[in-house]
Amino acid sequence: MAESAFRYGISVDDIRHAVRHPVLAIRQEEGFVMVIGAARSGLLLEVGFVEFRGGQMIVHAMRARRKFMR
């Protein structure tokens, strides 16, 4: 995970939980995916990651915004 993923104070465990329990995945740009999933508390998070050859890197995590809840 990139340092930018922790900008909004979301814990590693909550980020992992949200990615493992997705409600929605949105492919936004080539190689960038935004996942909406629940933290351990049930709070919906948006987690963004970049896909690249050989893996992926989580670069964004925060409370899910309304624009992703439609």
C-alpha cells in the first residue's frame, strides 16, 4: 500500500476488509479501479488501486462519497 492510502486515517485492516468484501468495483481509467466495500465496522469505504504488470498497489482509501453510492 502506498502512503497516500492512509491520508484519511483508514487502517490497513479496514482497507483490506473493504477490498476483500466489495459491493461495487468501478474501472475508472486504464489501470485504475475504485472499489466500494465495507470496513470491519460496516462503514462503506472507497478504495482505489492501480493495476500493473505483476500486481496492484492501493493508493487511496476514505469514507465512500455519494458519487460512488448511486
